[in-house]
Amino acid sequence: MKPRTMLLVGSVLAAIVVATIGLHALRTEAAPGGNQCSRGTRPCTARQVGQPCDANNPNLICSAQANGSYCCLAYAP
């Protein structure tokens, strides 16, 4: 094989490896359903976003999180 061909094949293989690692990282980061609320925080559904999670405590509001999950968070009036 010529050196130029070897270099081209090597760069294509490197690009494939980097793309595979990137896709794996994206898939891990944006897991469907999220449900990764912190300990002690109750999960909620997408339909509940902006609404109180508990009728007895209107300060617990369902909020969309950056990681794709929906969690009940305390908001001060």
C-alpha cells in the first residue's frame, strides 16, 4: 500500500472511532425518559410541567430538567 493510501485509510478509521464514541456519549446523556431526578426529589410527567406536584403543597412545581427528566422542585412565592 502506498503511504498516502495508508494515511487516508487511517484517517477514515479514526473518524469512525471518534463518531462512534460521540454517538455513545450522546445516547448516554439523553436517555429516553430521563427520570434522573436528584435524591429526595420526586419525578413527574411532561404533562405536569408548570403545575403543582402536590395539592397540599402548591410550592412543589413540576419542572423540565436539562438532562431530559421532569422533577418536582420547590419554588418560593
